[in-house]
Amino acid sequence: MKPKIYITHKIPEKGINMLKNDFDVELNDYNGIVSKNHLIEKSKDKQVILSLLSDVVDFEVITKCKSLKMISNYAVGYNNIDINAATEKGIVVTNTPRTLDETTADFVFALILSVARRIVESDKFMRSKKFKGWGPMEFLGQDVYNATLGVVGMGSIGKEVAKRGYYGFSMDIIYYDRSFDPSSVGFKANSVSFDTLLKESDFITLNVPLNQGTFHLIGEKELKKMKKTAYLINTSRGPVVDEKALYKFLKEKRIAGAALDVYENEPDFISGLETLDNIIMTPHIASASKKTRELMSVKAAQNIIDYFEGRIPSGLVNKDVIKLEIG
Ligand code: GLV
Ligand code: GLV
């Protein structure tokens, strides 16, 4: 019998087509966030869930889906999955690393440039027909070139962001990452303490996974240390930033601005953010290029194929589970 897969959401076809021959694929065609009950109902006879980052695959789902052997997450981040519960039940979890680093880094720069040069604000101004002619004091922003870029998390995304800052905009790069090997950068970037990064950066970009150690990594205490002229960019996960504290600092203009692609309780965000001019908000689209989203579908499918053909999937997250299996 073919292993059964539940794909929780429509993803680019290329990945789905790779699975059609050797697996019994059920594709959810509902276009929205899947409820936990729905997920359990649909997945309880499946061997594989191909999940999105918005699907909560927690202890309850894992326990109730008794046939489950694998969770293939269509994302790099996997904070939506209870990894310990999966490992305990011998369920393999995979993600899609090295598919979206450049695409996400490009987007971080789109946000940096937009927020610093007030692109969104001035676009609104044009659309409301307020432009009365060129003015020497209109829409003054901050320069990006030569500014100091603080990268929190020098993983494969953070490194791509740093590279764009260094080569593209002659920025001084400082970073905070305790596990990063500085010899692997290839250009000038200085490892600093978190405190120094907060105090010296003109732009802070968050490129860390969400876990216990990064929850509310940026809160009131950290925002206080930032320059009044500095900007915060978050394309990682919403809960890395205390959204309420950020709202307060933006409203009181205690930092220059922020650009958020992710939110503490997606799809919601703290009420009031939408009224501020010094924030740009995008709907979790940092990896949303056609090419990258297709590549992610291929990677998510390949992880499944590899596992069922007896190879270790390259996106394996819970390595302990394979050790158990091999003995
Ligand atoms: C997107 O946020 C991802 O983790 O892939
Ligand atoms: C990358 O992790 C993203 O936010 O899409």
C-alpha cells in the first residue's frame, strides 16, 4: 500500500507532482488557516503530514495521529511543531533549509530601504494627491549606505543579509551569534555582545529561529538601549519581539522605526500599529518569490521521498529519531 500524505494547503505543484506516483496524496484545497480538529481528522490515517508554518502540529495532533511517521514542514522555521513529542514517537521532522536564504535577505533589504527612505509613507502621500511639488524638507529619512547593520543570528539568512549590507551598501557589519564561526564570513564583520549590538546599530535585523532562548529577545529593556535613530527589522518569527513594547516605543518615537514581516499572533497584530507612520508591515512574505516557493515545495517533497526510500532526508530536523531507528 502506498504511504498516505496529507498536504495541508495548496503549495506550488512541482513538489506535489513529485509525490503523486508513489504516495497516496490528499491535498487540502481550503485556502486559509487549518484548525487543529481538521488537521487531526484528516491526518489520523496518514503516514505523512506536509505542513505549513501556520499549522500547529502539537502534542495533541502528534498523539492522535497514530499512523504518523513523518512531518515535512514547508518552511525553514519549525516552531509550529512539537519536536520533542515527535521524536519520542519516532516521527521524523524535516524542514526546507537553503531554499530561501537569498530571497529572504533581499526582502530584509527591501524593508530596510523602505522604512529608512519612507517609501510606503510617500507612496500613500502620492495616492492621496497631496504632492504639491518638490520640497527640500519633505520626507527626510536616514541613509542606509555607511550605516551600521546589526545582525542578530548569523545563520545562512543572517549571513546573506550581512553580505548585502557589506558589498551593496558599504555598511559596517556587527553581529551577535554565540555559535557562529567568524572565519566563515569572508568579509569584514565583527562579532559583538548583544548589548553592543543594540547600542551601536543603525539597523537591527533579526534572523534567529524562535525557541525558548529567543522568545521576546527584543523587549522594553532592549528597545531602551537602541539609538533613537535606529530601526528594527523582523523577518524571523513574531514572538522574538515583544510587540506591545515595540508599539509603545514606536508611538513615543523612542526609536526611528520598524519593519515587521511577522507577528506575535499571526494573522493578528497589536491594535494601533496600523496607525503609525514609522512602521512598515508585510504579511509574512519574506520568502515569497515564485522561484523560492517552488524550490521549497521540491525540498519538502524530496525530504519525504528520501525518507521512504531509506535515505536520511537532507532537511532532517530531529536527528535523534534516525539514530533510534538505525539503532
Ligand atoms: C518562513 O517563515 C519559513 O520559516 O520558511
Ligand atoms: C523567512 O524565514 C521568512 O520569514 O519567510
